[in-house]
Amino acid sequence: MKARVVIAATVLGALVVAGCSKSSGTTASGGAKKCVANIGMEGPLTGPVATLGQEQLHFAELALAMDNKANKTHITLIQGDTQLNPAQAVTVTQQFTSNSSIVAVVGPAGSQEVEAVGPLMTRAGMPFISGSATAVALTTGKYPTFFRVVSKDSVQGPEDANYIISNLHPKALMIVDDEEAYSTGLVAEMLPIFTKAGIKVDHESVSQKVTDFSSLVAKVTPAETVVVLPWQIATNAQQFGRDLAAQHKKVVIFGTDGLFSPGTFTITGSYVSSFGPDITAIPADASIVAAAHAKYGSFGTFGPPVFAATHVVDEAIASVCKAGQTPTRANVLAAIKKTNEPTSILGQPIRFTSHGDLVNGKFFLFKINSAGQYKLIPSS
């Protein structure tokens, strides 16, 4: 199925949709040059994780609306639906990179997608910022135009593994990857730590396309008190939990980012580690939270990092215009590299290393209570 690319009008009303190279010289009524640019947004807008993709889109739109108003810019968002599929992400990226009016991209969402599109973005000189791709390999320098506003697996994996060891005290556990780069990367970070702690580990693999986990659950032994699921699809984890209950197995599920989906993954007593905070608990974000709730309803931790990524791009474009230049991929990329935000929607500063990593990135841990609510576990 060919990925679809949709032109999206921002919530600010009629914005200029014409290409930047043709329209950035247009003058406003006062004679000042308008700051006009197009940016792309790649996300799983339909498909198995559309709930997360739509949340990411909503927060990109919200950031763009606020930034256009604050900076008096005319930045337009062009949507690309990847369905969390690397092949479709490549199709979208080919369309974006061949569109000379697009000066930067927010996304894609998955590490496996970044791996697929990285060479295309690099050749095109296209800056792109993900709000959810965490694989360590993405920031080794091979994709010089790539950035992320979340931390990486080499931080999350050890933090999660050590928490499990210190607080859940398993003598044996099962860990299941979903055969994708995000999942296998986290497993690779956790396994050595479990092994060093003397924990017996059953490492299993299962495709994201599998929806019946009864045979996998049957392998869980009485000695295994924890099952670690570094997965991207929350509905799969929910079904895994139901299959555990059906087989009367008392096991704690410990999931990662993709499982943070209130209302979808609701297995009581489960843990979820996430690259994004619950911004409803950050007082400084109150106005953003109110605006998001009013326009889009409830949300989780996938939207706010995309807000942060979009804001970085918007500010970079605005700075280029303030310097009297027409936004291009090259000068927007240079501006993104200089990003130095003292605070952000994520409750922390945003600066990037030379390879595009977020400086001092954090992870957050939640436990699901009997009401299906995600409760933050304070860091020690």
C-alpha cells in the first residue's frame, strides 16, 4: 500500500501553502518580508498504532499554531502517513525530499523507520527530528542531519533493567522482542545486566503482526515472575496480559514506550517506562495541557516530545528569517544545531550533541493501578 501524503492546513487559518523558494520573498502590508516555509511530519497516522500517531500529529499542529502566532511566521505542515512501516516511511521521505519547499521534517516515529530513511535524508541535506526514535545506532554519526528530543536505549535499557532487579527481585524472567530495531536494541541493552545479576532469562521473539500470544504465554514458567515487553504496539501487550490471565499466570509485565497508552494497555500492576513525561504534572505546561485537552481530548506521552521537536524546527526557521535569510534546508539545519532552549514542554532544557542526541535526556517510569491509571514512580 502506498503511503499517502496530505497537505494539512494549520489551526491558525489560511496560511501560505506555496513553496518557500517561491513565496518567501513576499512582503507583508508593512513592507517586511514574510517568513514562509513548509515542514514535513512523518508519523503512523493510520494503522496499528494510529492512536499514537494521531497524538503526535495533534501536538505538532499545536506547536505550529502557537509558534506561528508568537513568531509571526507562516509555516505550513505537510503530513506523511508511515503506518510505522519502514517501506512506507521511505515512500513518504522520497516525496518530501523531492519537494524543494520542505526545509525540515518532524519524525519519523520508529527507530526502524529512521534507519530506513536516514540515507535519503542525509543525501538530501534534510534536517529531521524524531520525538520517539531511541535506538543507539541512530546517533553514531551516520545520519548527520538527524536529531531527537528524547533519550536513547543505552540510557533507558540499563535504567529499566536495574529497576527490575532492585525492586521486582526476579530470580527468572522472560523478555520478548518484537523483531524491530527499537525492541531488539532495548533487549540488547538489558540482557547483559540481567545476566550479570544472576537472573535466568528466557529471551523470546515475536512478530508485531502476531495477535494471539497463548503459545508464548504457555512458555512462562512458575519461576518467571516478570515478563519484559519492549514493544511498540499497546494492543498486543494488552492481549498478552489477557492471555496470561486466561492461563492463570501471576506475572508482572514491564513494558516500554509504546505501551504507554491509557485506555488501551490497562493490565493492573504493570510498569511502563517512557521517554516522555506526563506533562499534566508539570505546572509550567498548564496552558499547553489546557489547549491540547480542549482541542484534542486526552493524550499520553507520545505527543509532547513531538511538540518539542516541532518547536525546535519552528524556532530555527524563525531565526533564519530574523537574520534576513530565506529558509533553506542548509541554514535551517545550521540553526537547529545551535538550539539552546533553557526550558521546554518536557520539563528540561533542549540542546543537542554533535551527533544529534538530546543532552541529559531522561526516562520516566509509571505503574498502572486498578483503575487503569498511570502513576509516576518518583526517581530515586
